[in-house]
Amino acid sequence: MLNQVGWHAFVKSRRRGGDLSSLDNVQHPAQRLLKRLKHRGAPVKFTTPPWSRQKLHDAISRGPHKSCQQHIDFLDEEFTDMIKKGQWVILPASVALKLPGLRVSPPGVVPQRDRRPRWICDYSWSLVNEETIKLAPRDAMQFGNCLDRVLREVLLADPKYGPVLLNKTDLSDGFYRMCLCPDDIPKLGVIYPSRPGQKEAYIALPLVLPMGWAESPPYFCAATETIADLTNTRLADDSYCPPEHPLDEIAASVKVDDATSAPRRKTECTTAVERPSEPDPSLYGSDSKPLQYVDIFVDDFISAAQQPFLNRVRRTLMCAIDDVFRPLENSDSEFRRQPVSMKKLLKGDCSWSTVKLVLGWIIDTVNMTIQLPPHRVERLWEILDSIPRKQKRTSVKKWHKVLGELRSMSIALPGSRNMFGRLQNALSLQQKSRVTLNKGVHQALDDFRWLAQDLTSRPTSIQEVVPLPPIAEGDHDASGTGAGGVWFPSDTAVPRGDSKPGVPVVWRLQWPKWVLDELITMENPFGSITNSDLELAGGLLQLEAIAHTFDVRERTILSKGDNLNTTFWERKGSTSTYSAPAYLLRLFGLHQRFHRYVPRFDYLPGKSNVLADAFSRLDPSTATRFRDHLSAATETVREGVSSGRAASTVTHWSQWRILCSELGLDPFLEAFPNKIAVLQVFLHRVRSGELAANRDKVRARSAEDYLRSVAQTFLSVGKDDPRLNTAQAIDFRITRMLQAWKKQDPPPKRVKPIPITVIKRLCEIAQHLPPDSHHLRAISDMIVIAFFYLLRPGEYTDSDSDTTPFTLGDVQLFQGQRRLDLQSATDEELLRASAASLTFTTQKNGIPGEVIRLGRTGAPYCCPTLAIVRRVLHLRANGAPLSTPLARAFTSVGSRPVTPSHITKHLRMAVQYLGTDLGFLPSEVSARSLRAGGAMALLVSDVDTDMIRLLGRWRSDEMFRYLHLTADPITKDFAQRMYSADYALVPGQLVPSY
């Protein structure tokens, strides 16, 4: 047939329509690439010329790898199936040699656990992989961090929607779904194993992407990653409703078999501290919607979802698969299979479960743990038992296999990656084909034995694997005299022992003499300890300091140092040497495993590492005094703002850390030059509500507050304000964004000032209250006091406020110039007081010790002096101490505070009674209206605005936000006065004279 129709027609007849769909529904940047692969196939290009006839004959003569001869019956069966599916063809060598560009590589067979062996082509042996021009999109291979991404989504899912459920959707035939370019097929030929007595060799030619070719994974992943992207894009669209899919119904009917699952129970652990009872605070409110997520590992789709979207996620994925890979049609060959593996689907892989075997790990989303399945634990023990402690050497091939399997198991075993330093170093000590197993190697293997034993009693918590915003950030340094460091814990960090919340931790250690004697210096060039070794030891002490003073279990911590070697070792977790770093890194791993934290490491330039550098050089007594004074100073800084403002700053900083964690950045952007770009993204996400505390869109002023809090946190740890440009002004990109949003925002809702008419009405009612209505009288008195003294709600109400309310001890009463004694004066003397004053202590914007004194109004009840007298008489009659707030009433059932809500309620009742003649509605007034009303009354009375500002303690023109030009007495005669105000200008030099 090949001789009759030619090569292209022959290939077309075997592959028929291919497996890619029309791709019309694929709205994705990869659509163009996929269409080219559909119509032309994947190209195979080399950097070397075609093989000579002699080289081809040599490759054919060599034959396949020995593993093929051991599985020749399996290969016959396998190739029969692949030929029927149109994936491979086998030609006699004499025919294949006529094809242009032919190259011949040896195949092999890889045994697999609990499944058929896998046929693979060794294109590395023949240098085909090395000589291939890499044309496939390398960024399409995103599967390396698939497990990390899935675990992160599971951890960040909102628990109020119930546990996350998982499923797996496998593609059948994998790489064989993608065609090769017909002209390039001969370049990937492989020699087929011959049976005894066979006269002519056979050449197998792949019509599709073969296993073993370097370009097969990226080309295939371009399709599967596109499917995952399409699925997640559609899931993010709330309006998207996937159609019903026949395979979804089949998957829903399959019962899940959890035979391989780990027991769903929390186990006691003796090799680590206990798990914390509460999750990381950054997880609270991490998402507002149920989880809907799909990821891909080559050809295995991992879905994670919460109720009620399980069916939606599975159907959306299956529809996206059909949009890329053509589903089974009636016209297809009987040997073609569905893109989705029906075998795996019927086994229950595609069914939802909270316990799932995913990528070789058992993930339990109820207990939030991840652990090795039983067969992998057994395999780990087999590896360790195969190398007894007395063994001195082993083969290089076996050692590579041991390292590979141990590394594959270390992905979700916190601390294990720090134990590979000495194992890796053994390769550098190899003698020909043998590896020397010294004492350090066996110590590292003992560590893995400890881990293997630990696995049986302690599943790994997902929070030990997934990094979150750090609860503490610290700097450390080491010198020739000692090591030192400082930790800055966040307000969410829980202290241990005598440590205090939010107070920095300072530590310092002086090196013992034997360390100093071995330190390499100009005077001691033959020492055995380097400065980098000391820096690494300091990094370990830094971790011990935070673990000792704060609860770091299942929390992320960020440690910084100014030594690049140390930072590199800490991040990698291993070194290929047998010296001190390998031993110290092993201790890093054991420390992490025991304390259950997630460490992150970053580089800090030396000029920015001032504190830690000082601690590493100071003598112990000086370092201790510095530590104590720094803690006291930090506590003072925290007390310098109100509790509400401090809480807001903590919230804003937490939202900022969420963004930095997502972008993989240090929250202080040490190594990020373009800080403004990150701040702009933060502002945008806060404005849109994505990073706002309540998830709602916020106004420009609120977004500005978020950014200001971030900048203040930078300044609090000695960093520069990230908002500023080189001219030390806020960057114009930030100011322009805020200005644009302020134009879009609706005008601010200013409280309406309360006119004196409302105050008089309330006083009139209060005069006629029953004698025992102490609480209502207190409300009326405090309204009068607040109006005349221009007080804020926190200054005249008894509530949990950012300011301190005025107390009985802040009051002074006068008769003329004589000050009355509040304790000894009679009631009649107090009622004859001509003036009353309030003394400022800790009230906002008030100067401590400053006194504001007001006289009488002349009214019998609506008077600030008489209102204060009434409060003094009431509190004195009930034996109240001087620390009692004026806004406190004593009734028959005990004391009752006057709160802002009480004030607001009575003001609105009075406004509603007086009607619309006031010019505003009851809903437009609140407890804050009294301060504005008093200021407005002064303005209407022609009191100078500077005097109003002094009385109200306004430090800026912010006062004018409280004043309204709509007050009738102010603007009543403006038009008449403007009509009469004619004027002419003094002529300039250019005005002609007459």
C-alpha cells in the first residue's frame, strides 16, 4: 500500500481524522498552535545532518534494549493494539531505509506497579533528544507544582461550605492523541525487537507523539493546560451553565472505594509538638464563594470543589475536554476510545470524595492531611532496609535510584529535603561505578528511617506544606564574636510563656572559644569554620528563637539574612559538601519537622540589616539592655494610636500580605525595585473589594487608608515609605489613581448640623420628666453639653471608644472667679454656678491640661453650665468616684451608660416631631451632628472661624466639612449685597487714556 499511494497518503489513511476537535470553542491564546498541530502535526527538527547509511545499519544491528526481549509477548500485544488505533506502523527495515530522514533509536520497557508495563523509546541513547531543536512551548509544562497548587486551593477554601471534595479525570492514550508531521515521522523511528530466526529487522514508526521524545510533553501539555484554563475560566463565570454530559451521569453512578484511604482519625504524635487547635488566622474569610478549581498533571486532571458545585465542575471539565479532543463518534474505528479514560472512570477516580489518592499521595480534606499510601511507605522501608548500616559501598546506578525515589517521597514530608546534603555528596566521592557510604551518609539514612517511622503515626498537615502570609518576619546576622537577630511578630502571632503579643523578639549568642579557634581569618587561614558556616548556624538559632517565644505550629515564618551563601543553602535545603553546612541543614529539617512550621527565607542587603548586625557584635549585657529598651519602645509606639486605628492597620497589613504571598514577594519588597507597580495593584484590588476586609467595593478614601497603613508598617520597622518617589513625594501614579476614583465616587454623606431648636425641644421634654427618669435626663444633659462644647461622641458618651469620655474629675464649676469644691459645696451653691469648665486629658486633639470654660446661656434649662451641674449633683448623690464618666446614670436597677445610639435615637425623635421645616430628615442626623451643630451656631452668630477651630480642637481646615452654607441666616442677604457691590479696576499701563 505504501508503494502504491505514497507516504503522505499512507499516513493519512492510518490516522484518519486525528484526535483534536475543530477547536472552534477554544477561546484561548493556544488555539492557533493547536490548530497548526491538528492540520500539520508536531514538527521534528534537528541541529545535525541526516544519518548516513552506515550509522543506520549500526543502530539496526545493535537492536533494542535488553528489557524488550524480556517483554516481547507484551510488545506484540501492545503494538497490535496501537497499530489498530492508527498510532504506530511497523515496516521492514528495507522499506524504512528508503524513507528520507530516517533515524533509529532503541526502545525499552519499564515495569509498573499494579499495571501493565510501559513501552518507551530511548531517544537519549541515540542523541535524538539532544539534537532536537526545541520548538514546543516550554511554558506549557506547568505540572511541576500541580500538587502544591491543589493543596493550596484546598487549604484556602472557605470551610463554611463544607469540606472540599476531590476527583481525578484521566485521559486515555495520552501523548498518542497528538499527531506528528508526516514528513518528520521517520526521524523518530525505533528498532522493533526480533524473535529468534527472524530474517529481517523491523522498524516501528510513530504517527503520534512517542513516549521518550523531549518535545512530546510540551506539545501534549499545550493541549491539556488549555483544557484546564478553559475549565477554570468558565467556572469563574457565574453565568456559565455547562450542558449535561453522558460521562457525568456514569461517573455520578459509580460508588467510591476508599480501600486505599488512610483512616479518618487524628493520631497522637510523639515525634513532634501537637497540632494547633485553630487554623492560621489568614485563612478566615479567604474566599467568599465555594471552591471550583481544576488543575492538570500531564494527562491527569485534578478537580477540587465544594457543594453545591460538584456536578458543575465535572461537567465543565468534560465539556472542555471535548472542545479540545474529539469525543467518540459513530464514524470512528471500533478501536478508537473516548478521550476520558473509561477504565479509570468506572474504578471511581472521577467520583467525588474527601479522601483521594492524588499523584501518589493520599489527601484527606476532612482532617486536612496528606500522607504516603501504604505501598509507598513499604517501598520507602524496602529502600532503607536494602542499605544496612554496615554497608560501605553500593553501585552508582542503585544510588541514583535511591536518591530519585527518596526525593519523590519528600515533596510532602516537611524537613526531609534538608537531609539530602550528605546523600548527594556521596556521588562526588564515587570510585568508578561504586559509591562510598560513610558515616554521614548513614546518619542521613537514619534520619529517613526516623521519618518513615514517623509517617505511621503522623500524617502531614496541609498547613505544614502550603506557605501562607508569615506571622513573623525577622533578620539575623553572625560575626566573629557571636550571632544575633530580631523577630517582628504580627498581631496574629500567639506568644509563649512570658512573651508579649506584637512585641519584637531580640536574641544574641556569643560563640564559644572552640568555635572562635576554628574560625578562618587572616590570622588563622587553616581553620575549619567559615563565616558562612556561622551565618547558617545563626539562621538555625533564629528559627529556635521564634519557636521558643511564639506558637509557630502550622504557621509560616520569614527569616532574612545578609549572606547569599546562607540564603541559598536555606532555600535549597541541601549542599553537596560533607562539611558543617550539610550537618546544620539536617538540623534545619529536624527542627522544622518537630515544630511543624513552614519556613521561608529571603536575602536582606547588609546595609538594611542594622539591628541583627548590632546584636551579633554587642556584648551580652549591652544586647540585653538594648533588647529590653527596644521592647519598651515598641510597646510605646503601639500605644500611640487608638485601638481602633491599630486594629485597622493590622487588617490592612494582613490584606497586603495576602497579595505579596500570591505574587511570591517579600511583604517589604526588599528585592523588588518597582514598588509602585505592586502598590497600584494593591490599591486596585482593595478598591474592587477583592482585598477589602468585607469584600465590598470601597471608596477612594478607604483605599487610601489601606495604602497609608501599609506605608506606616514599612516605617515602623525602619523601611522607607514605598509610596514616595525620588522627590520624597507620593508618586503621581498613586495620586492620579486616587483622584480618578474620588471623581467617580458619590459625594460624601455629611451629617446635618443640629440647630438649637432641636436642643430646646429636648430640654423642654426633659424638664417635665418624672423624678426617677435619671437615664433620660442624663441623655438630655449630655446632648446639651456636647452641643455647646463641640464634643465628639467618644468624649461625651460612655462606650468603648477610641477616645476617653469626660469624667466627674474633669469638671470645674465657678461662681464668678471663685472655684467651687464639688465635694463640699452645697447643692444650692452648685446650682448658682456662673460657669463650668472641662479639662482635657487624653481626648483627641486636645492638649493635656487645657481647659475650656463656658458661661450660662440665661435659659433656665438649656444651658451647658446647668447641664454639667445636674450631672455633678446626680453622680455625687450616688457616691460616684471622680473617675466616673459624666455620661453615666444611676437607676433603681444599677448604673446605665449613655451611648451614641441613645443620643442618635432621641435626636431623631425630636427632628421627626419638629418636621421638615428644619430642612433635613431624621435619618440624616446622628450623635456626630451635635459637634457640627454647635460649630454651625457659632458661624451663624458671626464668631470668627479661627475661634471656632480653637474651641472644637480642629487642627486643619477639616472643620469646614462640618459647616453648611445652606444655613439660612448666612446666605439670606448675599444676593442683595452682591447686587449693590459694583466696582472698577485701577487701569494698567496698556489701558489707553482719554
